[in-house]
Amino acid sequence: PVGISFFTFQAVGYMLDVYHGKTKAEKNILDYVLFVSFFPQVTSGPISTANELLPQIKATHKFDYEQGKQGLKFLLWGMFIKLVIADRLGLFVDTVYANYIHYNGATCFVASVFYTLQIYCDFAGYSLMAIGIARTLGFNLIDNFRRPYFATSITDFWKRWHISLTRWLTQQIYIPLGGSRCSKARTYWNIFVTFLVSGIWHGANWTFIVWGCMHGVLQIIEKALGWQKYEGNNGFVKAFRIVVTFLLVNFAWIFFRMPNISDAFGMIGQMVTNFGLPNLSDLEIFSKLILFVGILILCFKDLRQEFFPTKFKFLQYGFFRWATYISLFVMILTLGVLDSGQFIYVNF
């Protein structure tokens, strides 16, 4: 059934928390069922802990204007990046990935970058919608994404991408295995096993296992070399690390997206052997314009939140805020791909 992995995460996490004494056993079956199957997050997360969600379920909720307003903002932005950006990117990505042998390396590379953006906008879009719907009902869910493509290392990436899954894997697998409170060799093994499990969770396919192992091995290398954190002020070094991390993540997504290992290597082979200019003829001029505008808006928002949170204060004025809300709403209705397309993570 849809969402089986996510409500399984909720149930198993609850069981282990009770076993380890982190939370008390819930005596009310209805509260427990609502916790496991809380409808905004049941199909694709985020994954909540019992200590986070059960007290909110038991609390009396009254309508809160500020909370409702914040919820609608999350919902609006989530729908925008899902329908206007992710689903329109998906039209090109699906075409190229299904027929990669007929495209040159540059086109395949552009498609891989588009998929990297698509899966972010698709999954973050769902998470924002879930958070927004829950917020309008008076519930606060964990923020699942924090601008992951501005990460300066793979370790940093996993602190920003699917935060609730990273937390679950850390608490229920990595720490019980010993975490970092053991020898270096054992710590590296714990990291590898944790991400091997992450890959297996996504599906019983070698592509997901390779994807998980790649992330595990890259984090082991970072930890061994002390590259997992960057706290310097050198803008060039930071930008270089962000670009390298993005390219590594992008490379790993190829295995995640392809149906089998041979196709993944075939796609990579096209990129490194079949040179030429990217061919975007499968995208209509209208779609190109929409994607350009949509990605520009996304980049501006994420760049501002990541690097200039105190700048552009004029955007907080009522006129600009309402102009933004109305523009996003109109773009969703007129430019969004409204074909009832599924969310990518519904498959996991």
C-alpha cells in the first residue's frame, strides 16, 4: 500500500524508542493509530518521533491565525516547486533517461542535472505541503530539507537532505552499532552499514544499493581526511566545495534514477565519450521559458535564505508579499503540470 515504508518507519521507530526507554508506551489505541498514519505525512514523510507528534495529538487545538498563515505559505511554495518546476523537468528527464543512447553526452549531463533538481523540488515540495497542511491544523512537523545543494560535503548534504530519514537512521542504526564511540575502523563500518541500509530501503535493486554505498564510502573518505566540515571564510573554497559536492550527488542520482546498473553505466558512458552541444529540442520554447523562470525563482529564494537572510528586507512589505503570493498561485494554475502525476517518493 501507498506509504508503507513511511508508516513502517513511524511504527518501528516508536517500538524501539519504547524499548530503549526514550518514550512511554501509548495506551490509547486511537492516538497511536493517528500517530502512525497521520495523513499529511503518511505517503512520503517527514518521519516524526513519538515524543514530537503524540503530545500534539493529545493536545487541544484551536485555530491560530499565524500558524494557519504559515501553513498556507508552506503549501503554496511546495505546490509551486512540485507542479511548475519538478513535473515540468520530469517531462524532459523521462524522455532522455528512457532513450539516453540517442542523445549526446552534454544532453545526458543536462538531463542528470535536471533530475537532481527534479527530485529535490518533487520531494521537498511534498514535504512542504505536508508541513503546511499539518500547520493549518495546529501540528508542527520537522522541516525535512534545508537547501541541500548548498552543502559543502556529502556529510553536510545528509544533514540537509531528508533530515527526518537521516535522524531515524542515525538513532536506530548508526548509534546502536556504536556510532563514533569506537575505533576508527568500526566507525567507518557503521557509516557504511547505515547507508547500505538506506539504499536497500529505497528498493530491492542493485542501483539503490550502489547509490547507498557510494554515499557511505564518500562520507568515510571525508571523515578519514577531515573534510566533513568546512568552517572557513574563504568564499572561493566554499564555492568550490559546494560545486564538487553537487557534482558527486548528481553522479550518484544517476544510479538512483536508472532501472539497472548497465543503463546507469551506459548513461555515464554517453557523458564521457559522446561529446557535443546539449540538445534541448524536446523541450518546447514555452517549457524552456517556464523552467528558466521557475528555477530562477527557486535559486533566488534558496540563495537568499542560505547566504543573505537579512538582505532584501523590502520583500517583507505587504505589497511585495501579496504580489509574490498571487504570482505563485497564478503560475501554479496556468503553468503547472496538472496531470495528477505521482510524487517520486510515493514509490519508496
